[in-house]
Amino acid sequence: MAKRLMFEKPLGMRDTLPFFYNQKTKAREKLTSTILSYGYSLMDTPLLEYHETVGKMSATPEQQLFKLLDQQGHTLVLRPDMTAPIARVAASQLKEAEFPLRLAYEGPVFRAQQTEGGKPAQFEQVGTELIGDHSSYGDAEVIALLVESLKQAGLDDFVITIGHIGFVKSFFHDLLGKESEIIELLLQHLYRKNYVGFREDVKMSQLPEETKQALLSILRLRGGEEVFTASKALARNQSCMQAVNELKQLYKILKQYGVDRYVHVDLNLISHMNYYTGILFEGYAPKLGALLCNGGRYDTLLPSFQLNASATGFAIHLERLLEALEVQEQEDDVRVGVIVDDDTHAEGLQRAGALRHEGYYVLLQHIDQVPDLEKFKEQLHDSIDLTVRGGGLNE
């Protein structure tokens, strides 16, 4: 058993080899630099949290939580997201701070997988939380910052889809009644973007024909500014109208930011995170088969931690950003090699130290440990071969 598991990893875990580690570092630095330029402050939280607080507030399904017991018998979880832990901090150590709070983070989160289907059990998020601003200007700020962060990281071909969790739910409740069994099924179809399944289940239902047509009509509420006019015609109650008006105001401010060309309106947008209460959004990039980023307004999470404050924010999936950037695994080595033998080792140490002081990455290598000298040199940006006393960097 031990031999079989020697080279295997737990389900959903991945190794990050040097090249991709370096690319992640570069992308992370570009993202966090942009976020800091908007006045946000970076912070971190423990990898382990109590299940009774952060675990339950995270909105992550129980089967996706990594659980363990501490020595006192308390159930702990590996943090499944960053929003709930930061809400805990805001409601405790930062509760006396001046609002609004602009907090940012970067770090790994953990969600257990049932099968090895390509979904990671550990992945890194970079994101923000704007706490204490309940206005459309706050929503617009985090979306505009998200757009700018992706652009500064090197991505220009992407779309941010914005919606409002209140529209579809109010529409369904008014049309079908809050206790209707079909609502949850239809919401699942919308969350999975399974519009074919949505249409089929509506057509196969025992609902009146007029109700079926009304349900099918909401699938058309995707596109640009024209969606606002179409959605008002379908809005069945004040909650629906309020959701449309909030989206319209948000879009107006995003145009002032100059990021509207990246924005797509979708009033069918649904999230699996049940703490979202209003505006929500998702980011997509071509050839990427999963969400690049997401976020939204969560005005009930902080009150769950006994802090009466609204909040909004976003999270970028760092590994998926690298995939969207189509980073190719090729050598991008800027290392300089100093090759020495017994006679030149002391001189090599001095040369390597001087070059490192100048900012170079320097590899000092004894020639006896190099099986193929020419192949070794090919892997370097430049080299100084002190064994032959000739040629090389700064010679």
C-alpha cells in the first residue's frame, strides 16, 4: 500500500512546478499591486477555522468541507473561501474601525472533491471585500477594480456578466408561489447555465400555458442595455423592479468608469453561494471552461457575525487566470551560471556575490558535477566559465 501511494496525491491536489510557480507569483503581484492602488489593504486569515462559525457561514456544501478535530474536540475546517473569515475579522477585531473598510487578500482555499474530475481541491484566490458601503457606487468600484486587475495581469479578452439575485427569485415566487417544488429545479438549471434543461422542464410541467411562456421569456433577458427595457416589461412586482433599477444604476456608473465594454447583463444569473443578496457578477474568458472570477453583494453575512454592515467584493481564481492567459511552459530563465573548478572556486564565489548584489540570479556550479557542459550552458541566460579563463558576462 505504501509503495502504491508513494507518488500519488490526495484527490484534487496539484503540484506547482517551478515555471508555473514563477508565473503565479508574477500574476499575483500584478493583481495585488492594482488592488493596492485603489486604496485597499492586504490581510490574511488562518487556514483553519471553526466549523460552527466560518464553516457554516461560508455557504460551501458540507460534503466539500475538509474537517478535522482539534485536541479539545472542536470541529475545524480548512477555509473554503476568504469572504466568511474576513467577515469574522471585520465583526471582531475591526468592528471599531472607520467604515467603509477596503480589505484585500491572496491565498489558498480548500474544497473537497468527490471524484478526480479536473476540479482542484486546493486553489488560490486573489480578491477584495468592500465593507460598509451599501451603494451602487460600491458595487461599481469592485467591478471596475476587477476589470482593471485582470487587464493589468495581461488579460484583455474577457467578459464580466452582471445580474441581480433578487430578480429571478422574486419573479419565480410571484409567478409560482414560494412553496412551488419546481423553483429549486429551475434555479439549478440557471446556475448551471443549462438553458436546454430549463426549457424542457418548463414544457413538461403541468403549469398553465401562460405561466410556461412567462418562465421561458426570462431566458431572453441577456445582453446589453436593451435588457433593462425588456426586463421592466416582465417585472411582476416591486422587488423585480427594484432589482432592475439597481442594475441600471450600476451599469450607468460602470460606463463612467469606462469598463462597460467588458460588461454583459444577465438577469438569469444565479450563484451557488447563498449569502449573496443583490448585485452579483461572474467573469469568463475564451477557451476557459470554468469561472475565472466572481463576486457580488452580501448584506446578510456580516449581521450573522453580529455586525450590522453591508458588503461587496470579488475573488479571482489565480490558476484559471494563468490558463486564460495561455501561459506556455517554456524556459524563461534569467539565471547566470558561474562555472568553477578547484582552482577557481574562491574567485567564483566573489564573482557570484558581486553579480547577485547587482540583481542577477546566479547559479554557482562546480564543473565536476556537470555531466554535459554545453547542455548546461544552454539552460542559462548567460555564463562565466572560470575553468577556461575566457568569455562570459562582464568579461
